[in-house]
Amino acid sequence: MEPKSWWQRPVLHTDDEDERGRRASWLELFFDLIFVVVIAELSAALARDPSREGLWRLVLLFVPAFWVWTGTAYYNDRFGVDDVSHRLITFLNMFPVLGMALAVRGGIAEHSRAFAVSYIAARLILIFLWLRGGWHNPQAAALTRRYAIGFSMSVALWSISLAVPPPARFGLWAVGIAIDVLTPFTTLLIQLHLPHLSTSHLPERFGLFTLIVLGESVSSVVRGLAAHGRPTFAAACAGCFGMALIFTIWWLYFDHVMSRRSKPGVWWGTAWSYGHLPLVMSLAVLGAAVLNILAADGAPAASVRRLACAATAVALLSIGAIEWALAHDEYSARPPAWATLYRFGGVLIAAGLAEYGPAFGGVSLLLVLTALGASQMLYGRERWIWQTAT
């Protein structure tokens, strides 16, 4: 390590760096591994309680966890440097994330204060990083101040929640999360006067996070089959269809989203990034639903069927929404709106299965959902064939 890299000031990255192609660092990949634990615990908690209350609990806890990851990814895209101070701060930020995972594992009803303290700690570290970046880069000071103000308001509400019993505590969390989520929208005009966000680094970061959540879904298939000891033929078939369903979502995302850039402008870039929240959350829900389907004897419970169908519908809806924000490329013979409308058609079918479908068995339910995902894949293939022929 060169002497200058032991301690560096945060540097605002430029458009020229992005043209050379920025990649995720090994430190960022290591930081992602900590979130594997959080996602696994959240999915496992929903698998233990696949009720509507369990789903709302996952949403309440998943959003702040994802926001810690997103805030770190965007900071690194703006100011990230590979020096000792940044590595130590990132290492320090891993402990609040682990604290969030431990709180979920212990039961959020009993450990909600621990979860709140962990989230507050993670957000304070991020506020410090943004203010430090603005201090050393005055041209970005307006951006970093706006972030610090908004995030501090959220931290204040989370801090007050420590003295308030549930369910009022969770209400304060929801308001604080809303402030966190809305704060970046107040900076869009400021960002017009700053270098563009990376079109290579950020897509890679979101793609890797999506892959992590998909990996947890694969793990759920294994755990569901292992619950039988020696899986029956029906369970093995259900496991194959569960894997196939996950594979179709992987195909749709990495073939039609990951490989394309968003439309020019901060508004479209923001819509692109926000579309990933419901996508990755639906994948965590899908993993919990698949685990229950594979572990069950006979037809899954109605709540589990609804989870599986709703998760598939939200995943397709999110992919369609993200595609709407993507620029048209030379490999697409038809306008992106066609693909988006086709995704939304799949959403309606999946939602109909959740509410009005018959009492499917585990195999038949996963077969139908896999066929729905495969139809989305075939549309993409048809587009490729159409473009090749013309």
C-alpha cells in the first residue's frame, strides 16, 4: 500500500472516472456479506409466521436494513476511497448491521429497542460520512447538508421511539423511515450541478445485492427440502419448480435490467434505484413462502399461497417499473413500454392466483408460478429473435 493511501480525504468522483468503468471494491463485497445475515433472519422470521402480521413486520424491518445498505452504496459512489480510515469506518458500520440481525433473530417484540439502537448507530455513521465528504468537497456541501438534515430528523424520531412502548414505537419508526426515503428527492435539483452518479458502479452494486437475496431464496429451497429428511417425489418436484421460479426472476433481472442503463436525468436514475426496494423485498418474501411450501405436507396454507403469489406479482411489477426507467437500446426491437405492459399482465395473473385461485398443492402452485415466469422469459427471447430477424 502506497503511503498516500493510508489516509485520504474523501474525493468527489467525476464523470471521467465513470467513463473508464468503476467497479465494486472488495471492501464493498465484504460489507454485502453482513447483509446476508440480516436477510436470512428476516426471511426466516417470516417463514415462522407467514401471516399478514408477519409480512408487515418484515416490511417494517427490511426497509431500514436496505436503506443502510443503499446509503452506504451511494456514499461510496460519490466519495469512496480505499484508505485505512474508510476501511475502519466501514468495519465499524458492520456491527450495527449485525445488531439488527441479532434483534430480528431474538424476536422483534422483545428486542425492538436493540434494533432501533442498531439502526440509529448505522445512520449516525452515515451522517458523519456525508458531512465529512461535504467538508472536503465544498462543491457537494449543499448535497451533504441536505442529507444530514433529513437523516438527522429520522434519527431523532428513532431515538424518541426508545422511550415509547409498542405499537407507538413502530409508528415512529415508520415516520422516520418515510423521512429517510423521501430525503433524497429533496436533493435532485442539487445533483443536477454535480457529476453524474456512476452508470457502472451503482448498477453493479444493486445487481450484487439482488444476487444476494436470490441466494437466500435458493437457501430456502434447500431448507424446505431438508425438513422432510428424505424428500418424497412430490417434494423433489416442488423443489425443482421452486428453483426454476427463482431462476426465471434471475433471468429477467440480469438479462433485461442489469445490462441496461437508465434514461438520462436524475429523476429516472432515482426511479431506477427505488424500484429495487420492492424487488429485493419480494424475493425475501418469496424465499420464506417457498420454504413453507416445500416443508408442508399437502396443500400449503392459504396465507402461504398468498405470500408466494404476491411476492411473484411484486417482483414482476418491480422489474416492469425498473424497465420503464431504462433507456431503449439497440438490442430491443420494440419500445420498453411493451415489455413493461407484458410484465404488468403477469402481475395481474399472479395477484389473481393469490386471491381467487383454487387450493393449489405445493407442486401445482410452484408449477403455475414458474410457467408465469417462463412466459416472461419467452417474451424477452421473442424480442431477441424479432430483432435478429429484422
